[in-house]
Amino acid sequence: MSNDVRAHEPVEVMQHVADTAAADTGVQETTAAGVSAATGRAIVITSGKGGVGKTTVTANLGTALADAGRKVVVVDADVGLRNLDVVMGLENRVRRHSLDVIEERCTLDEALVRDRARKTLSLLPAAQDREKDDMPLEGMQRLALELRRRFDIVLIDCPAGIEHGFRNAVVGAQEAIIVTTPEVSAVRDADRVAGLLPHDMPVKLIINRIRPHLVKKGTMLTIEDVLDILRLELIGVVPDDKDVIVATNRGAAVVDIAGSQTGAAFRRIAGRLLGEDIPIPVLQDRSPWLQRMISSMRRPRS
Amino acid sequence: MKENVFVVTSGKGGVGKTTTTANLGVALARLGKQVALVDADIGLRNLDLVLGLEKRIVYDVVDLAEGRCQTRQALIKDKRLEGLYLMPAAQTKDKEAVTEAQMERVAERLSQEFDIVLIDCPAGIEHGFRNAIAGADEAIVVTMPEVAAIRDADRILGMLDDRRARLVVNRVRPEMVKSGDMLSVEDVKDILGREILGVVPDDEEIIDTTNRGQPVALDPARRLSGVYTVMARRLLGEAVDMAPVFSDGIWTKLRSLLVGQR
């Protein structure tokens, strides 16, 4: 069990952790002489519920951002249950991990794994034989800051849940992307996670695994339904596609599959993340029973 | 000592723990058993939604663990089905609000009052996982024929101490297995080296019924209902074969259904 965080008011705790970590370690975002500024963007990919596609989003968004000319690192924060290395097809190249860096058994360069095809894309793997509580919040924050000095974009793949692993993934990030699917339980967990992020953190939403024919039949929540409940800024919608399963099992990126709708959706999201104005397609109306479900879940926001 | 407390776990999230817990529970109750379903995902509960019982929660498992209510008060009786009860998780507290010893006591009490207790474990291997397995005699490990899910299942199997663990292979897409794009159930069994309790084909029926809070196993006319009945009977120790259900019924139907959608 972790001793550092007793979360009664998780938001305040997170803020407190961020403040104390910065004070204790002398970590500053300003430039010291001879040290490059931490100008990169650190974005945590989170969801609450597992299996909604955090790792797939991290890998594909990272790949698409690297193709857009950015220097990108994807960070696996799922200590003990890492998978980002497998999804990226880099599992055989993993030698060291982020805890080795934090505990000073190796340098950051030794732990980073360069992507096969893309020189500007790197992976920082998680430890597999350790526990999430072993990872100190301060260490993770310092690491994120160092990564922001070296990379334009730092994507942090958060574990499922809202325990220590979640807090670790969030502590070094300045922005968040919440991934959800158009299912009641995923949306409920996304709502919960949105409330646990620091309140000054910009949050964007990806709705993953939309099956248009199910939406049409009225058996799946529509994009509008999800936005009505979550009230977050939508940055992209990704269709459900077996391309993802095939690509994942082969350790390839779905953005590399020619003609894949899912791959194209990730490229558009990468563009939007970089400030490009790319419209998001709109889908159809909701069915009456979903209307009732939504009214019961919706609550007033300030 | 009854050995009737099962934890439904997976490591990786989103593979179908909650759906399996709900439907297996329904199938067991339909076979005449007294069943308690415990949501151990404190802070991110969903079993109540999947069962359609979210509006009836008054007390939860944290209230019980901390002695603020009686066992019966924290249990919600499913009015659709005789013998099915839900013990909801707390939504507002973090998982460290309960200790392993408290969870063990809750499981022990339920074990005496019910024929079967199913504990729906949270994703991951943190405190919530240790709480969920603390009071369990056996484990049902839900996985999918996909690299990440199998890797996490393997990791979980190593953390269950000497508990017996059986596998539910969920979301199998026969047409993808056939085309070589998905591992087969046999592959999964070989990799993980455990007995198979059940195999569930990927079916869009699940999305609809889950969103509505109407578990598919409640309706015998539904395609997947029989799959959970077989799983329930196997859990109860009956020597029921899984294969016929697939080769003659659902398997073929599902294949034509999927092919028809192209």
C-alpha cells in the first residue's frame, strides 16, 4: 500500500503532490544555464475502465505524430502489466525500464527503445516484475520533465483504474486525453476519471470503437449521447475495426495499414492535437430508451 | 468449510470480467442456486449498471466492511430472478478504504448464506486486486485471444497463490481464427496451461444488453444465453461438453451472421 497518497480529495492531493515534488527535487520548468527548456507537451492517455483502447490510442497517436514531423516518446506507465511494447512490436528490444532510470540503475538513453521504422519515435517501457507502488510520484514527475526537454510530445499510457498507477501516470502530465467507448459503463468510468484529474488540466476526449451500424440500430450510444454526459472537448472518433486486432497481434501500427478507416481516424486526431482544423464527422439521432438512460446519468455542470 | 467463493479476474481491463460475472450469476440462479455477486471495483463500479440495479443501491460493500450495515441490508435482490443478489461497490471511496481482512470476512459471511459467491475484480494488480482475491477459494480468469490480454492473464495466474484457476476465453471471433488473424481457444489453453471453463463468441448482442442492464443470460431465446448456462453447469461440477454448442448451434449461426454483415 502506498504511504504517500491518502486520497480523500484526489484532485487536491494530486495538486499537492505536484507542488511538493517540484519543491523537493528543485525541479523547475524554467531554463537553467546549459539545460534545454522543458518545452515538450506531456499528455496522459487515461480512461478509468480498462480495455477501451488506451494503449492502442497511445501507440497509433504516437506513430501518427512522429509521421507529422514531431519527436515523440510513448511512455508505458502500467508497471507490472505492460503492453505498449507488445502493441508496438518492440518487446524483444526492451532491456531497461522507467524504474531503472528513476532508481539510477541506467541512464534515460539506455532505457529508451527506438522504433523500428521511425527514427523520431521512442518507447520508454514499464517494469514488468515490480509493483506500481514501487514507482514514486516524485520520480515519475522528474522523469516526465526530463522527457519534455528531449521530445516534442510525451504520451503517457495510463493503467486502468484510479489507484497509485493512475496517480503516477497523471503527475507528470500537463494535458489529458480520456478514451471512452460508446458503452454506459465506459462512459460512467470516464466521467469519474475526469473528476479526478487536476482541475486546471486541459482534457480532451476520444470516443473509440464506434460501430456505425449499431448506432443506426439504436443499440449503441451515439457521439452526441456521450458528449451530453461527459461535456468534454471531443478530439476524435475512432471506428471499431478488426484491423486493430490484426495489427496489435502483429505488433504493427494500424495507421500503417493502407486504407484502414481506423488508421485514418488516428491521423486526423494527431492533426487536431497539433492545432490543425480538421472537422469531426457527425452521426445520427438517439433512440428513446437511450434518451431515458442519458437523462438519468446527466447532471448539471457549472 | 464450503469452497464456493470465486473471484472473476483478468489483469487487463475490458476483457469482460463484469459481463461474465453478471451472466454467469444469472445462469447459476436460473439453475436454482442462491447466488451473491460482489462488485469489488471500488470507485469504478459497473456491475450494478450491467445488472440494471443501479437505482436500488442504498448500502455497499464498504458500509458492510466497516460495520455500518448488516449483510442483508447491503444485498440487493434481483426481482427478475429468484436467488440472485448483488453486493455493490462503493463509488465515492478509493480502493484503500477496505482491507484484505475485511474483504475476507465479507466473503466468508456470504459463503455461508449462498450456494455460490462471485467476486467481480477490478482491472490491474494493485490494492483492489488483492482485496478481491483475498476471500476467494478459486479463480475464474477471463481472457481474450489477443496478445496483450493473454500476457496479463499469465501475469495474474502467477499471483493467485495456490488457488485453482480456470479460464473463460471471451470474444472469440471464429472467422478471424479461421483466417489466422486470431489465436484459437486451443492456443490460449496451451499458452496459459489451465483448464477451460467456458468459451464465449464475440457477439454484438452483449453491447445492447449491457447498456440496457438486461444480462443476455436472462433470456433463454438469446444466442449467448446457452453459452452461460453451460459455463454455469461446468462450474457446478457437471461434466458438460462445450463443443456441441459451438459446432452445431451458436458457432455456425454466428459465422453466418458475421459473414452476412460484410
